[in-house]
Amino acid sequence: MGRKCSQDHLTVLVKPKMPAPARRFRRSVYHMADYGQYCPVAKATEVLDQRWSLLIIRELLLGSSHVNDIRRGVPRMSPSLLSRRLRELVRQGMVAQSAPDSFTLTPAGEALRPVLEALGTWGARWRPLDASDCDPRLLMRDVARTLNRDRLPPSRTVLHFELTDAVMPERHWWLKVSPTQTDLHDFNPGMEPDLVISTDVLTLAKIWRGDVTWEAMRTLGRVRVTGPRELSNQLPIWWGTTPFVTTGPATADSGGEWERALA
């Protein structure tokens, strides 16, 4: 039996605390959070609110399947924790294991795409981006895998990115791109670049997120593109952005706001 507590005119039946052994048993049974609520938001967050889980699903939505590919998208996550999170997502029906080291999304996992799009849009609008958020290696990987391949020139094009504030060996990157293949190198592949793009990491991250445009950043002197004018004018057409943002940031609504968006 519970005990009654009177608060103003409201009578609340207070359930006695669960004995310590029972609490320990409850934790041993549930590997994920258990809010004990019928609310569908609570039920969803029981699966999704553990650290890294949504980022693993993000990587799977972007086409990664092998464990090593997923790890490249979450470089600060330990291999053992990644393995544990993947097992938990498999057990919860979000992910299926298609091979010993390969995973795919189930229909339940794939149905999270609009959820991540909404989260990405909210994050771009309300969470400011800082230079400390920008991992050059992760950023260049995202740049490489989101290029608009169907708009690239038919012949192979080599892009040399110089990230002016990054330290070696993450300062220089080469992208060999064509409509059928994209190769990313952190060393000179021995080919003369068609375009050289010089900018800082934060500015490039903002362009990739869609916070700012190539044209605005070149006008402000934040980006310098060296190479044939015809190719440099096509760069914004080839360029892809994160698929998880559908609107721009709250501050990017007029020409005078571009500088403040980078502050």
C-alpha cells in the first residue's frame, strides 16, 4: 500500500520506494533507459537517448554499413562502445546485422530519417557552431561523400583543399572526383589540381552545413579559389550539403548577417 500526501486540495498516492535488491534487478534486466511511461516520446527515447546511438543511425542513413566505415563517422567513439551500441540497436529492432562486421537499418531504423532531419534543422538553427566542433578529417569525409556526382564534369577533376588553420597532417586534402568515383587523400596523389580552395575549417563547415554560401564567403574573403574561372564558377553546383538540414540558421536572413554567422 502507498501512503497519502495532501498537497493543497490534491491527494497523491505515493508509491513506496522499490527495495534495493529489486532496483538492482531492474537495472540488470534493462540495458537501455527505462522511464516507465506510456508516452510515445518516452518509449522512443528509451532506445535513442543513449550517447552515440543517433550518430550511429546517422552514419547508416548516409550509406555506411561496415563497422570501419561507421567508426570513421564517430572517431571519438571507442571500438568496444561502438560494438555494444550496435548490439543494443540490433536487439531493439533498429538495426540488422547482415554480416559479421556489417549492419543495415531495419524499416524501424529507416523510419528515423525524418526524425534526424528535424533534429539537424533544429541544431543548425539554434545550436551555434564553434571551431572546436570542427574535425578536419571528419569534415573532408562528409564533403567527399555528399558531392553532387551527377553534376560533376565528365572527366576526372582534382580539387586541392588547403585548410589554413588546421595543423599537419590535416591541413591539405585532395579530392579526385568524377561522376562515378570520389577519392579523398590526405597526401598529394601526384596530380596537378584543377582547383585550389583555401579557407579555414570553420568556414568550410558552415558552407557544408548550408549556413552560408560560397558566393558570400568569397565576397568576404573567407574563401579563395584558384583555377580556371569556368571550373570555379561550377564549384557551388557540385557542392553538396548535409542531408539533415532543411532550413538555414536563424541569423542568416540578410546580407549583413553573414559576418555575424561566422562570429
